[in-house]
Amino acid sequence: MEEYNKMFSATNEETPVVEETPVVEETPVVEETPVVEETPIVEETAAIAMVKIPTTSKLNLREIPMIDGAILAELENETLVEVLDEGTEWSEVSVEVNGSTVVGFVKKMYLTEG
């Protein structure tokens, strides 16, 4: 019985309490936001072109880039126009007509660099 008591007492000894180590959460790393420098705005200069047609003719400034588009104005030879956009056959231009700015289309082949 003594041996039983030894065995029993050996198993009944208090087990030391092990305290848990507290979990330390990592502090998140905050990366600096890179400084973005503003890109300077470079204004494009508009291309200036000159109407080149026979002196007895006038060039039709049209509402749409088609031969049957409504005519907005008739341009004289050597009229200076601002080219806004160039297509394969037509150019979109801006021109002063009777004190007002008019935007329309002309056949590209009738323009030369001004």
C-alpha cells in the first residue's frame, strides 16, 4: 500500500501553473506616401494654316467632314485658319468670319502651313 500511496501521491502533486506569455501584436509599418511633383502643363500651340485655292474660287467651311455637309462659310484664298484636328481627307479648323469664331471642316488638300 505504501507503494500505492507513493504512486498516488506522485500523481497528485500540484502541477506548477505556467502562465501564458502575452501575445504582443506587431505595430503595422506605415510607409510614407511618396511626394508626387506636379508635371507642368505645356500648352500646345495650334497649327496655323493658310487656304490655298485658285483666286477666283472660295473654299467651303462645312459643318461635318463630308462634301454634302452644310456650308458654314466660304473662305477666300490665303485666309488663315487654326487647325484643330487633321484627318486623312478633312481638317477641323477654327476661323474668324465676320467677327465671330466659326469651327468647321475643310478639305485638307487646300491647306498649306501658314
